[in-house]
Amino acid sequence: MPLLRLCALLAITATADAYEPREDEGNIGGPSSVYEDIRADRQRRIDQLESDLERLLRPYTEFKKRIYRDYGISYGLDYSALVQVADRSPGERIAASGAVRFFGVWEALNRGETNRGNLVFRVQHRHRLGTDIAPSQLGPEIGYAGLTATFFNDAGFLLTSLLWDQVLGEGRFAFQVGVIDATDYVHNYPLVGSLTGFNNFVFRRPTIPTPAQGVGFGARFYLLPEIYFNFGFSDSNADATDPRGTLNRFFEKHRPFAYAEFGWSKSKQAPFADNAHVVFWYDSPDEFSDAWGFALNWNRTIDERWIPFVRFGYSDQGATRWRLSITAGAGYQLEKDGTLMGLGLNWGRPNSAFFGADLDDQFTAEFFVRTSVTAGLTTTPHIQVLVNPALNPDEDVLIVVGLRVRIDF
């Protein structure tokens, strides 16, 4: 097929038949990685009844399958939006943002074999939707010493992944190098995904200063069939909106963020379904002194429905908003239609070095319900209860409600 025709096919879009890891190997990336985006979108389409739109696009779907069969390319395009509204605020109380993403995997080396090599990419555009602020800015506006959402901002065009992913040693060792997103590799569990799980930052990595997407390296080595060692580094000076500048800064004056994670995982193919780990991290000097910390995680999947989890984090210096964080909760997966419900509770101690003052402890709760309306379309209403907002001492409790929508074509 001529190159021009192939480029036209890729530009049309949608989730193709996707790369699936072999039973004796696994992918390094977590629930927000490109691999998981492609796999989850494909699985939802398999699980859902075929809609009128799906039937209309059936020839196009077959077209995508041929791209994968002939060239080993899996790719997808999605659009996500989030709107959040706070019940009270000394500033703005409504925020909305959207993001369009194009992502994919090219199985370029040893396709279908154990020691395969893939090229992974993801570009996106994030933007406000008719409001003065994006959801990532709502927390400080209402006096909450945290973030009610993270992914949804108005950063514009971003290059968030452009890397080589290589498996070696019959699946025991894997590494990724290039433009990487550290959140794909550090302190993961099933409900951490920005577009699939909780919205509030405390249910992700509140005590770990994972940098913006930029030049980095990540690797995973299985010491035993269920025991792994995950390690890597990223440049804390990275700016995903300026890939060329990020590359120059990496060679001229990089700031390494490094991590090492020791963990137990029941399955290489689904390393975070049943997982326990401890992660240590270090962030090099900048406006703050050397920062370090550690975090713990335990989660299980019970009867393929329940996902209980417990998480703890500690940060030594002011690189993060939180000095201490303790989180517990559970997810529940409905068997018939794939609906996922999640409830999380968090106690957090704001970092005085970050805020420049001692602040009261905060308590956060979030409940969400993610439902597949039809194949390719999910909606996630949620409610957050923010108790004792540290930057708004006049209020005891703030309520934030929101709706997240995602469609993959």
C-alpha cells in the first residue's frame, strides 16, 4: 500500500484491533498508558451490544483491522471532557475542560514473538470549555489545598509519549526509553486512571512529584515469577508543550526525578489487578532542597468484582502539596454491563514547605460511577466531599459535583 494511502488511513482514526501481551510477558505502563487505552477501548467494544453507529462504521472497523494485520499498527482517537461545580467558593466555582488524544503502538520488531519491540506514541490537545478556569485550577479557587482534578487543564498541544518499548529475556525484563510519562510507571493501581478512575489528586500520587512528560527511562525486571523491581528516571525540567526545548534542557541542565519500586504482582499481563508494592523516589534540587519520599500500596481483585485498596505516602520536603497521605477505598465492577463504581477516603496533611505556612489537615471523599452508555461512549458522574478545606477556614465542608464524558471513535 502506498505511503500516502497509509497516512490517510491513520488520519481517519479510531481504536483498532490492538496489540495484546503474551501470557509470559507484560507491559510496564499502568492504567493510564497507551497500551491500556487501546486494550480497554477494544474490550468495551467487544463487551457492548453493537449500536447503530457501530453497524454504520463496520466497514471502517474492518479497514482498521487490515491496518493492524498488514502493518502491526494499533491506534486510537478519543475525546474526553470534565465539568465540575462547587457549592460555594470565594472565587470561581465552575470549571470545564476537554482533551482530544491520538495514540498508538507500532509493533516494529519481532512482532508476535516474546522479545518484541514496539514504538509507542501519544499526542493530545487540552483546552477549557467555556469557563474561566479548568478543573485542575478549581481546588485553589475554592480554598482546597489540593486538586479536584489533574488531567483536565488548558495546556494546549502536548507530546506525552514517543518511546521505544522493548521486552527481553523471554519476558522477564522490559524497558522504555524516549519521551515518557512517569505516571504510567510509578505507584499504580486499577483506579488511578485520569479518564477511567478517581478525579481527585489524593487518589493518585499526592506525595510524589512526578514530572511532566519528557525525556526519561523506565524498566521492570521480574526477580521471581510474581516479584518485580521497577525503576527509572525522568527530567523534572520537562515541558510537554515544548518537546524541542525539553530535549535541549535534558542535555544542558536536566533535573532527574528517580524512583525504585519493589512489588508483588499476581499476573504479568495485568500487573496491577492484584498488587502490593513500596516505591522510593528522589527529586533533585531546584527551588526546594533535595526531596525524597516513599509510598505504599496494596490492592486486590476479589471475585472479579471487588477492588479494595489501601495507600500511604510520605514526602520529606516541599516538592508536593502533601507531606502525609493515607487513602483507603474500593471499586466494584458490575458483571453485566461493565459499570464501575468507586469510593475513596483520604486523610492528608498539607506540606508547610510547599504552602509556606502550617495548614490544618484535610479529609477528602469521592464517589464515582463509570457507565458505558454504548460502545465507545462512557459517562462518569462523581461527587467529592472536602472536609476542613485548609485554604478556606470559613468553611467546614465543600461539595464538588462533576461529570466526565469520554468517547473513542
